[in-house]
Amino acid sequence: MPLGIAYAPYQKWRDIYDPAVALKRGTLFFELDLPFAGKGVLPS
């Protein structure tokens, strides 16, 4: 029984960051640069 299935669409080469900015942001593609929306870990 598989644990899960990954899906990664092909990324088009548009709206890319400069290499120095990409290293800071963690992605080359502007479209993938999304803010972290998590709330953190709840205390147990």
C-alpha cells in the first residue's frame, strides 16, 4: 500500500528571480515564493 503520491507540475521559465535573490528566497521561481501560513506547534 503506497504512503502517498507526489505531484510536481512542470514549471515554466517566466518571472524568475536573480540568482542572489533566489538563494535568499529559497526558490528561483516567483510563483513558488509563498509565505509560510502555519500557526506553529501547539503545546501538548
